Amino acid sequence: MPRSTKVTNDIRTLRFMHGEMTQAALAKSVGVTRQTIIAIEQGRYSPSLEVAFQIARVFGVPLESVFSYADDVDA
Amino acid sequence: MSMQQRTVWASLIAFILVGIVYAAVMIPRTIGSSPEAISWVWPMGIAMGSIVVVIIAGVIVSTIGGAISATVRGEEPEFEEGDERDKQIENYGDAKGLSVGSFGALGAIILAMNDVDPFWIAQLLFAVGLLGGIVGAALKLRAYSRGL
């Protein structure tokens, strides 16, 4: 079972809202591999702040519109 | 699949393949022979060279195979360089592999302290080096599929 991070995101939705942008196109805009975009979307990888900001910039939205940090219900 | 991920796959195959062949060559030589009489320098040197050759060949074959496969599917072939995720996975796997290798170094020191024949010290270091490579590559592939 894949390990998921607490960082969730709405990249899939944002891609759809931006002309059904492909993962490859987003990856090219940000400068990462398509596999990394897939891993981020699936919650298997938390990107660096720099990549996170770059993704938000591609969609023209603030960082918190793309990423959110899940509340720790066990704490 | 990025070039780094192809290299990890090729490394895992190379370490396992060369390890099996080397063991198949050396184990029969050690049975009933004294360490001084065993010819091991050339086989080990060839094994080390073979690892490099198999990794390079593996990357080339998988890249060409991937490009052909993508073309057949009507997709554009991917020749992606690695990114920050590849680098993090590489560092993670290398650190784990080196920690395995450090046990081999400790074992080699203990053997040397006890005047054990260099043959056994070399075999230990080579075996643990292979094991460290296998562990590191396996953990990298696990990180690629399941996340860090």
C-alpha cells in the first residue's frame, strides 16, 4: 500500500479547470518529470516549497489553493 | 520512467546477476583449497567491470525499448532527466546501501586484526558491497512505487 503524505492537493482538479492540462504539460512547465507530478497528485510525494510555488504559479492561484495540510486527528 | 529510475533497475539486475555468476565461479574454487592457492583477483576484477557494463547496457536497452514501446502506442518517447524527487530517492537509497556496506568494512577490520588471509577480506568486502548495492537499489525502487 503506497505511503501517503499529510500534504493533500487539488492539482488534478486545477488541471481539469485549466483546459484539461496534461500531467506532461504541467511537468514541463514546472521542470520536473511526469512521474513526479503523478506521485504528487497521488499523495506519494511532498514536493519542495520551490516546486509547490511553481505549480501554484502555473495555475495562477495562491499556494494554499493547491496544497493543504491535513489536520492530525491522532494528536 | 526517468533515466535515474532506469539506472536503478539496471543496477539491481547487474548486482544480482554478477553476484550469482561470481558465486558460481568462486565457491567451487574455495572447496578443498587453501586461500593462498585460489585465483581470485582477476575474477573479482572482471566481476566489478561486468557490473559497470551490465548497468550501461541495461540503461541503453531499456531506453531504446521504452522509446519503441511508446512509439508503438502512438505516444511521444520520454527521455526525462531526473528531478528533485529522483535526487531524494537516490540519496535515500545510497545512504541505506552505505550503512550496509559499513558493516562489511567493520568485518574486514576484524578479519585483518586476526591475520585472516586477504582472500577472505576481499570476498567479504565484495559480498557486502554487492549486498549494499542490492539493498540500496531495492529501497529506491520501493520509494519510486510507494513514496519516500
